[in-house]
Amino acid sequence: MGGFVVYESRLELARLLLADFDPKVRGIYAQPFLLVARVGGRVRRHVPDFLLLSAAGTAWLVNVKPAARLRDPEVAEALAWPGVLAERHGWEYEVWSGADVTVLENIRFLAGYRRPGVVPAEQVERAWECVRDGEQLADAELRLAAGGLRHEARPALLALLWAGRLVSDLTRPLSGESVLRRPA
């Protein structure tokens, strides 16, 4: 969305980075509203951590909690009833506790290339025109550098990965051996 979204923990920040990287997510709202409902004979209140909206109009509520806290019956109960309310409204509901460490580290790294202007647009477009589907990152850098310094060609390729114009297997650490693909 191009703006700052508040978060209260590093775990919430991690979920935000994944949402920002997800091409289906078109809107991210932190602590979007207060839910109030009568549950088990008592009035309950809860503010979800995030509301995510997709381009297709799908909405999902996200609550972020460390996995160890989910074993606490009170925490589990407090997170269950917002899911019931979300589903009644036709929304998705997610209690998120973390992601694959390598995927998250790769996305954190790529996030440095998410802002327009960090890499000049003409360099990004030149990289897009030059990259070959299925080639390794190091080979693309070498060809793109055209006799210059390989590391100077890298930012444009990383910006294309962040933007989803190129994809690679993010379950493995990004390296010169990472294979670049054009999405279908």
C-alpha cells in the first residue's frame, strides 16, 4: 500500500512482510476494529492484529501469537471466537505463529528492494529484458553486468524478485545458484 503499517512485535512484523510480498494482498490494515460478542454467556472484546484484503475481494483476519502461547487454553479460547465471527461474515481467519525461517529471511532480504526508486526503473526494465527463464542468478548478473561489476547488476534482479516479476525457490537461501523463473 506504500505506507507504514503499525505492528507490536517482531513476529507481527514478519507476518506483515509476508503479506506485503504476497501478490494477492492488496490491502493491509493493522488493528482494524474492535470485535464485541457474547461468548459462553459473557461479553468478549478483541482487536485483531491485521485485516488483509485481496484484489478479488477476499478478506481475512489475522491474529499473531507465538506458538508456545497457543498451548495456553485461555489464549486458544480467546483466539477461537473471532474466527467464528469472521467465518460468519464469509471471511478467512488465520492464527499465525511463524513461517519457514529460510523463506522469511529471504523475504526480509528482498524487502530492501520493495520501494520504487531504490533501484532506477530503467535498470529494472533492462534486467527484465535480459534475464532468461531458468538461468541462475549469478549467470544473469554476469550477463547483465556486461563486463562491469556483477554486484552492480544484482539490485535490479532482486527488485524483480520482490515485485514477483521473477520467482525463485525461496525455501533455499538466495545465492548465485538460485534459479530465476518468469511466473506463468
